[in-house]
Amino acid sequence: MNYCIANWKMNKTLSESIKFIEEFKKKDLENIKSKIILCPSFTSLKILETHLTGTKIELGSQNVHQKKKRCLHWRNIS
């Protein structure tokens, strides 16, 4: 199984997240061979879950950081 995981860090507000999800759901995702997992900010998880009901898009969570905005780091998962 291939995975496409998008970790948004702290770069989208709740309203920006909802707008992104609604546009992303319009894409034709029926023939992709990767599992899509979106990892928004923690404060957006519950409401985005309702927007993704009935789709093949899954939600994930992310770690936390002490900065208020734009935490950028990379972790290699092997």
C-alpha cells in the first residue's frame, strides 16, 4: 500500500481547512492506488471528520510544537 500523507502543521485555520477539504473532495480519487491521509491542526480534527464522512480520505494527527505558527520540520519514517 502506498500512502500520501499531508501534514498541514499549523498553516491553516479552521475555515481554510474546511475550504480546502471541500475543494479536494471534488477531485476524482476513485482510481488512485495510494491511501490519502490528511493531518490538519488538532483543533480542526473533529469538524473535518464530519466533512470527510463517506469519502476515502482519512484523517491523521500530528505532533505538537512550542511555536505559535509555521513549525517546519521533517521526520523520515522508515
